[in-house]
Amino acid sequence: MSTPAHPHASSGRDFSKIRSVLAPDCGSTTTKAILIELVGSEYRLTSRGEAPTTVEAPVEDVTQGVLNAVREIQELRGRKFLSDDGKKLITPQTGDGDGAVGADIYISTSSAGGGLQMMVAGVIAKMTAESAARAALGAGAIVMDTVSTDDKRLPHQRIERIRQLRPDMILLAGGTDGGTLSHVVELAELLAAANPRPRLGIGFDLPVIYAGNNKARPEIQRILGGKVALQIVDNLRPVLERENLQPARDAIHELFMEHVMAQAPGYKKLMEMADAPIMPTPGAMGLIIQEVARRDKLAVVGVDIGGATTDVFSDFDGVFNRTVSANLGMSYSVSNVLAEAGLPNILRWVPFAIDEAELRDRIGNKMIRPTTIPQTLEELKIEQAISREALRLAFLQHKLFAVKLSGVQKERTIADAFSQGGQESIIDLGKLGLIVGSGGVLSHAPRRSQSAMMMIDSFLPEGVTELAVDSIFMMPHLGVLSTVNPRAATEVFLKDCLVRIGTCVAPVGPPAPGKPYMKYELTLPGGKRESGELAYGQLKQIALEFEAGAADAVLTPLGKQVDFGKGKGHAWQGKLRGGTAGIIFDARGRRPFEIPTAEKDRVRALTEWNAALDLYPADDMGKK
């Protein structure tokens, strides 16, 4: 993804030869800074610091939190990065080795102040409005609402909604180039009537990006010019069969810098300090997901599960999508997970007998005390049960949003042109090569095998899929770094950020209780051989570290309907890489994936699965 021009970008400095990078992420509560240095011939993470974010009263200056986080790095690293009065960063670096002072470049991401909050408007909800939402989400925004001519709200209701939400900016789209004008002009008149004010910067005009029918530009300028800070870019849906989202995304980044961040307390100073455009945290994380997919030629899914929201990113065949599940999280939104999933769906992942009322109370306690962490093994198992449903629902929402455009390379009827119902999702689990997890419940699980099973149970990958987690939430930092020094971003991502958990091998096939399901034959690095059979419903773990190299594998279906991705009944042959949890064979079936509903059978199945991967320390909870 390209980024807008930045004042420092034309300074003549060669960012390909940097020796050190300071990169903070200004979160809503915590500012997390990392130090990346050239160690020998490669870039590595060498230190990390944290401090409370200071965008709100009494400080109201985001740079103070940044300086505090850098001060911690300074103390830990034993090297000077701040001026004597502690109010400025020292850039570029002078000296080398023990005598080095400062860092060569400073880059930043931010989600402080609630991040980038947008509204989008398009003529048809399932066409241009949906494309506008994809553009906004891909740029790292939270989409507060979508307005369209067919959203069944009366004009005065839409106007009232726009006034109430007070977004940071609005993206307006509609119509193909050269098409009819009336509908997109109607939307522009609606915005003009609402006369919306921005969330930040009272007295400033609200940024509005127009990315619709090029024939309507003069009318849009006449209606909105002078009332909003209007910027016109190329149509994001120039023809029905093609999306062109990049110009709109670039404009969002640019306006985020110029209007939104410029009005937030202290951000003007932060922008002057930075050597690359400051990006919304989710947008930066999306960049590194795209970079991994491009570099390794893989279909990649990334997920960041937080306390209030869960972001899902995907890149399939070069098509990037991001969704935000604003009501699915592990602390502030945990009761919403209960409401959306239903108690039975959470209960099905709890590997011990528990009363429904008690489980409901425990979830309620987590919402009341969102910053607490599990203190007992029971609490940990319940939290990880909730996380499975939060991740499953967020991924389901993502699959419903990440769809192929209706009518591509197909004959189109009049009905097709105005309805994209029943669209085919581009998320193909059989093609999925890598799942990357981030967020406390995944990155900081006591055992990496627990993270692996949470992702497997939530996403139900099919065939052969590698699993990894972000070690300390540095993917957004590396996303921005990739725009100025791809080599440094890639090396740190592979060596320090990405923790390889292993590979999940999951054949697809119908339920076959008690029957043989699959056979595996492995030749491990060093020549050792492993082989065996799994019956339907079983899990098996083979230890293999990622650094040891890949195993040569032959996977054979033991049923005519079982498929490893080569066709029903056909064997799969190739290489399998391990990780901290090795290679995981999952013979529990797919389409459908079933868990016994009776409490005794559920506890027995979950206990066996947990034991197969040694998920938890030995205990007798499953015997209750």
C-alpha cells in the first residue's frame, strides 16, 4: 500500500541504510515503543518500553507519553535517545557501538482518541457503499455507519444520524464513471443539509472525500464546496466489475494526518517528529499482512483480538480486506460476545462441568472488571472458551464482507446489477496458508499450543495451514517501517515478531465416528521417521521446531470422502514445517465440525483433545 508524501520523505536522507529505528504505537491507554537496531548484518529488536498514553487531561499532549516510553528504552538500553531536558528525541544517530547517541529515524502509529472514525456513503448498499466501506476499513478506520439510498431510512433520519455521530471524516461514493448523476447528487445534498461537524477541532470543516462518478464532480463541488473540506479522487467503482480502492485509501491517510491528527492534543508536535506518515494502528497492521502475503505468495489471515474490538485482516490472491467487529472483545465487550454467541456456544468449549448461571456470572464479572487476568486454571479455560467464540464470530463477519464482486466475468441481469445478495466469499480455507494471531489472549497465552488450538477451533482451517502469533504486538510498527525500509521490517518480523507455532493438518470430510480417518508418514529432519493413523475425532501432535527444518510428509485419506486439498480420496505429499507446538493433525472433520452436546460427552471429548496437545498442566478438572 502506498502512502502519501511526507515532508521528511524528500529530505534526501537514505532510509535504506539506517542503523536504528524508534517506533512507538500510541494506543488508547498505553503507548508502546520499540527500538530496532542493526546488529551485525541484520536488523533486530533490541529494547521495548511502555508508558500511559497522555492524550487526555491533565497532560493533553500525546508526545509526553511517547517521551516517557522512549525514556524507559533509554534506561533499559543504557544509551541516550532524549535531549538533556527530556523534551526532544535525538535524530539522526551519531556515533556507533557503545558511543552511539539517538536513533536514525522515528516512526509512529496511533489509535489514541478512539482511532480514525469514519462514515461512508454510497448509492447502493451492496455495491458502492460496500466498496466505500472496504476502502475505509483497509485504511485503518472504524466505520461508524453506512448511508445509502436503499438503506430504508427516511432522509431526515439519515441527516439526524450524520449529525449525531460526528465522524472524523466521510467517504462519499456512488455511480460508475459516466453513469447517472441523480442518486449520488442526492447523497451530496443530504450531507450538505446535515452540515456535520468533526469530532475534533471545533471550527474546522469536516473532511469529505468524493470517490464516485467522475461526471458528477462539478455538481458535488457546487453542493459541498465551501461547506466541508472536500477532496476529489478517482472513482472507487469506475465500472461495476472492478474496484479501485487505493486512491481513496491514500486520501484517507493524507486527511488523517492533515485534519484529524492535527487537531488532537500534541499530535502536531508528533507529526513534526516523525520521519514517515503517522498511520492508524490497524492500517499499519494491514500493511505487514499484505507484505507477508506478497513476499511468501501465501493467502494470509491475521486477527487482532482486543478488549473491546476484534480486527480481522485477509489477503487472498492480492485482494486485501479488513473488518472490525466493534462489539466482540475480551473485556469491555465480553458480554456482547455472550449475547452474540449464546451461552451454549461458549459452554461447548468449557472442558469441565459448570452451571450455566455460574458461567454467566463469571462473564459478567469480567465485564465489570475488564483489566483483570485469569488467576486460576478454571478462569483461564473459561477465558479461552470465550475467545474461541469471539474469534469465530469475527471471522464469520469477515467472510460475509470479503466477497467477490457480483457480475465479474459473468453475464449480468438487471436484478444482478442492483443486488449482490448471496455473494461468494473470497475466503477459501482450502487455500489459506498462514494464520497470524495478535492480542493478549493469543500472544500471551501461557502455552503456545493453547494459542494454536484457539485459532484452529475458531477458524477451522482446512488442508495444510501454518500458525503464528505476534510476540509482543509489534506488527503495526513494522507495517509503517515497511514503507521506508522493507528489509528492516521483514527481518525483524521474521526473527523477533513472528512466533511460529506450527502447522495444522486438517482433512475435510463428513463425520465418521470411530472409523479410521487419515494416515500420516513423516521423514523428519535428520532422517527419523514417524507414522500412524488417526480415527475420526482424534488430535495428534508431532514435536518439530521451526528452526530444525521441514519434514517430508505423505498424508493419505482413509475414507473416500476425506480430502487433504488434492481431491477426495487422494493423498497429499509435500513438506510440513513445525514450530513451538510442532505439527498438529486434526481429524475432527469439517463441514460440519461437531462437538458432543451432552455434558459428559463434551467434557470427555475436550479433555482428550486438550491432553493430546498437553494444553494445560495435569489436573483433574475434566473428571468433575
